[in-house]
Amino acid sequence: MKMNFTRSEVVARLALGLILAGLPLAILGYQYILRPALTNGRSIDIVVAAPEQGGFQPEVIRVPAGEQVRLRFSAPDVTHGLAIGPGLGLDFGQVDPGQVKEVDATFDQPGRYTLYCNTWCSPNHWRMRSTIEVYDPANPDALLVNDSADPVIASLIERGIDIDAAHKSPLIPSEKPSTQRGAKIVAQLGNRLPEDLTTSEWRRKHSPAEAYTRLLNDGLDEPQAWDVVAYLWMQNAEAARLEAAASLYAKNCAYCHGETGKGDGFGASILKAQGIDAAEGPIAFAGPEVMLGGSGDMYYAKIRRGGMGTGMPGFGQVFSPHETWALVDYLWTFVFETR
């Protein structure tokens, strides 16, 4: 069938075709060319994909200290979480597939920082990291020196402590120790409480099981001794600090160790299927035989360095020392009753 169109109809159809063809190009041009050009400061496009698809691209980003930059994240595959550490407190939330997420950031001090994903995105999620090099604009070629060796880890090495060895406690409380009951007992003991147990330095280098044995020898019975240990280990853990650490745990640890610390997170099955941590799986922090035999500085070191021969990645480039200690305090809440 032959169709005849008037001149005006032909013009209208041509115009519609140009609009339909040009609209996607116009949107892309605005999104990736015009809009970045209109923003203040430099705009950096970052593709966020699962490690199997290339991870963060580019892998290294250089930005000047003190200058605001706009980071434009896009995810071609699955939802990813976006955060920068250590010690910056920058958590940008999630970017969904097909979405472009823009955030403005200013890095005050030169140094190396880590851009990482804190939402489980693939079996190789732990590889989702890239480096942000913040340089001094007055001396852009200056070498960015990494932080010096961690003194806590250095102390463990000097003392010959193997943080990868099993440190299970043969002494297990019959019920969950209570910080509130422990506070009342400590008030009754007064100056009869061993002085070294009251210092954070001693507690960070010794296990709760060691303190429990000391208290038993000083005349307390089993439930009392454990309650005092719970109080001593949690007395300086402020609520706000624990809340912040709980958020770090939920976003970075729970996918393997489980939301309630039972070692039953989604990632645990992935690790076992890959033959990693197949014997025992991720540490169950809620298990008193596991937690009570280790010291705080051991768990601190394990978090920062990672576990040799296991699926535990190192978070030393992600968490600051302060954040790491707060996370260690949070781990104790799995075995000590704090309410």
C-alpha cells in the first residue's frame, strides 16, 4: 500500500526522528560533558564494578589537598557501597546499577587513602579497593610516605605472639557475664581489686580468661569473677563509640562473621565453597571459648593485618587505629552483657 504524506507531515516526522535520536545523545552529553564542566572544581568519573569486571576504575586517583573535587560514581553491574578511609569518616552510601552518584569531597592532608566497597557485591568483594593519592599542590611530586609500622603489631611480634594461632579459652562462663552486676561487685571490692587489672594497657595485652583466673585466686566465685571481667573490659566503651563501631561491623564484617557474630554470614558459605576457612569458617565472635582466650591487641592486629592463610582481608588501610580499637570493643559485646 502506498502512503502519501504532505510536506508538513514529512517535516514533522523528520523532526520527531531527530528528537528521538538526539535525546539520548543530549542526555549523555549533559551527564558526562556539560554538567561536569559547570561544576566547581575538578570532576572525576569512577566506574564501580565487581572485581571480576575490573573493580574500581581507575585504580589510582590523584587529587590535590585542600581542593574540592566532585566524585562521580557509576555502577554497571550490581549495587555497591562507597566509603573512604582510614579515619576520614566518609561513607557515601550505595550506588545502584545504572545510577550516577555525585559527591563533593575535600581532602585536607596529603597522603594515601583507600576507596572501598562496604556492601557485599561478589565472592571477591574484599578486593574492592582503590587508592586515592592526595598530593600537596605546592609540591606535587613529593613522595607520599606510608604510615610507620603499627606499634601494637610491632609489640606483638617482639613478644613472640602468633596472632594466627588458636587462642581458645578452656574457661567458659556458665552464663553470659554482665557488666551491670560486675559494676556492683567492683564497688564492693574497692581497693581490693588488683590494680593492674584496672588499667587499659594491661587489659589490651591480656585475655579475659587471664583476668578471670586472677580474680578467682583473689577469692571471687565463678559468676562474680566473670561479671567483674565483663565490667572491666567494657567500662570505657562509650555508647556513641560502640554505635559507630557497630556500623563499621555491619558494613564490613557481618557478611562473613554474621550479624550476631556467630560466624554464619552469607560470605561464610562462599569461603567454604572456595576451600577457604573450610575447617572452622570465619571466627564466631559470639563463642566465648574463642573470644575469651584472646587479648584485645591480638584482635586489633588481626583486623588491621588480616589473617594469614584465611579469607580475612586486612583493614589497616581502611580503618584508623582509633576505629580499630572501637571495633575491638564492639566485638566484646558478643560475649558480655552490656545492658
